[in-house]
Amino acid sequence: MADNDRPKRPLPKFSKRVLEPEDDERQAWPSFLEAPEGQERNPHLQKTRRGPTPTVAPRGDKITYTEGEFDRIVISYYDLLGNLSPNAKAAVQADPEKYLAILLHGGGRAFLLTHPLAAKTVQQNIIDLQIASVSDAEAGPEFMSAVRVHFPEACFNHDSREWYDKPWTIPAEGVTDAARHFLLWQQTFAFSKDSAWHVVPFDRDLMPWLITTVSGSAIDDGSLSKTELLRRIKCMLVEDSMFLNMCDRHLAAQGVAGSVRSRTIKALSTFNLTPVEFTNTRANRETVMVLTGEPITHDKDDHFAWLRLIRSKNYTVGFDTVVTGRRWDPCAGCKSELHPVDECSFAKTFGWFGPSADDMKHMVVTAKSSMRKDDAPTKKPQQRTGRGGNPSDRPQGRGARRGKA
Ligand SMILES: [Zn+2]
């Protein structure tokens, strides 16, 4: 079954006429120096414990986890399903709300090989938490017996470069409504270095705001300001009739009133740049800018087309050319692509029982070493079952660093 099984929203008929801003509007594009808007909607900036406080809390007294508020884990529905076996994927697609997605902190193929009972551990953790309403508890200890956490089976064999690519979703089912509410509200449960995990829903409507990275020597040496770079990116995009057309069509379909110009300005208003410093492959510190912005559609294919358009441009600022899509190792812990593992907020949480940044880095080294020994079996022809589309068409972003989202 194709990933993109969401019914498409009806859009106005695509006009073959290229939409251009009216002459008087062309004069009136803003300077784009305003502060980014709508950042409160950016899921990457949100925290856990959103929404109503659960009415029940864990009753279990034989298990302790790190209390606190954490960064929200933002992984799209398609990426959560992206690497699951066809059977698991089909089951979740048939009834996404029946399942929860469990993501091991630091999880990946290497972690699962060294922790073959990881899924059973998570299942026992959930049972031991004893998140139960009064009626659940009165039903006796069997109330949690329906909890099932499935070991993640990948849909194809990984080659040596993909050990940490995917979050390796662990589907869980049979969780009571009360437990589900608490698990999703808290999201992150760190019990020990060998057991720390996050719970997220299979939510088709969650759209990551990550667009691309922007890099160049002028960014790295600090001579090109974030404001000037963002202004230039926006100015170049409004000169692209395809970009105007996309913003106009999709925002019009959402009922956003106005002209081509005003809809495009609205689409660009949420664009923002965040500097990220990381250690590159030459062991030097390097700074890139991460470009984020609110997606203009929930349709996967249309969203990817919009991303490709933004990423395909050659942005120039004065003498400086900057490039999009600089590749770097995203966080091996929480799998965020907005910070390197050294900057992971989870491991910096007071009282964190899960693996540290150093533990994560050590695991990467160990995994690569093990991988070399285990190289031959991992080089089998890949079974690309259920993974349609041209990998090069897939977005950069989670798991797409090597062109395989
Ligand atoms: Zn992280």
C-alpha cells in the first residue's frame, strides 16, 4: 500500500496560466525583514505535557523514570511508518489510532542488535507503570495484560550506512485510554541507560517544519547575518512563479482569502533560520542555518514538491553563494535534525536516567565497528517492498540524509 493513502483534498483546478503578481503588487512586496510569525505553531519548538493534565498517573512503585517536561518529538506519520515491515505498516495504516509509536532513545539497528529484548522491556515498563483509572485498577492486575509491544521489523535490509537512519518505530497496542492519555502527555520515559523511550501518536496531520539546511563560508564565519540571509531567500522565492502558484493554490484551498501576493507573503511569514553548530567530518566546528517554515499542505507529495522547489534554488547574497542540504549527523539520541547529539536537551535534563550524549556517541562507534565485522550479511540486495517513489525525490529530513526517507 502506498504511503500516501490520505484522500487528497480537492484543490482548485491547476491553472496553466502562470500566476504572477499584479504590477502594482510587484512594487509592494514587503522588505521581508519582519520577525518570523506563528512560531508558537512550530512543533519543533513545542514541549511535552501539552493539553489537559491526565486524570490518572502511574501507580507503580517499583519503577522510576525521569520526571519533567521535554522537547516535543516531531516525526511525520510517513517517517514513522517508513521503515516498518509491510505487515506492520498495513496494520497501523488500517487503524492508526489503535496503536502508539514507541521510539527508543538512541534506538536504531545497532541498539536493537545489542538489546534484542528492547520491545519486551518497553512492554514491561508500561505494565509496571500501572497507569490505571479506578475502574481499570478494580478490574485487577489483568487490566494491563492486553498491552502488546511489537519488535520492529524493517522492511528491507540495511546497508552499512543506514545503521542510525530511522527511528525504528515500535508499535504498541492494547493500551487503555487512561494509559494512552498519560503516555502521550508525558511522551518521554527514561528508566535507565538501556531503557529510555518516547511515545508519539501515528498522527497524519503532524507536519515537520524542517525545510533544509543552508550553508556557506559566509554563514560559517558569521559575516552573513541571519536576517539578511532570510530576506534574500524570501526575495528569491517570490520571483519564482511556481512558488507563487503553489502558495496560492494551497492556501486558497484552505480558505485563506486574498491575492496571490498576500497568500505568498503569508506562506513566507513563518520562515525562520536557526544556527546550528556541529563537528564536521574533518573534525572542525562548522555552523549551518536550519530553515524552517509552516507547510502549506498536508498532502505528502505536494509538500515534497514544495520542499524540492525551495531547496533547488541557488541563493546568492552579494558575492556569497550559499547551498542547501548540507549533510551532518543529526541527533543519534532523539533523532531530531535540528541539533547534533552533543546539544540534545533530553540528556541534559536534570535527573536524566537515560543514555548520555557520550553513551550515544560510543554506541555509534561500536555499531560501526560491529557493522564492519557483520558487513557481508548486510549487503544483500535490498527488498524495497512497499517503498514506492524515486529516493532522490524524497525530502531531506529525517532518515533522508542518504536519500532514503
Ligand atoms: Zn536529541
